[in-house]
Amino acid sequence: MITGIWQMGFDNNKPYWNYIKLPIVAFYRIIVFHFIYANRKLTENINKTEKYCSS
């Protein structure tokens, strides 16, 4: 992931790189949004469990 971000920031004039930028950006967005969604659900489950166990 780091090398992809590095190459997006510093284009090295390889012709195929112009075609692969969009899929890489889409892939990063999917990963980030999936992490946010999963983290939110995990936080809700942890809070419910803590309430249940503390009662």
C-alpha cells in the first residue's frame, strides 16, 4: 500500500501507471470504508457486551 501511495504522489512516467491509478484508488477506498464499517460494528458489540456483563 505504501509503494502505491508513493507512486501516486511521484509519477515516474510509466505508461501503464495512468491506467492503474483509478483501480488502486478504488481499492484503497474500499479498504478504508470497510475498516470504518467493521470498527463501528465492533464498537457497538463491545459496548453491548460490557453493558450486559456489568449488570
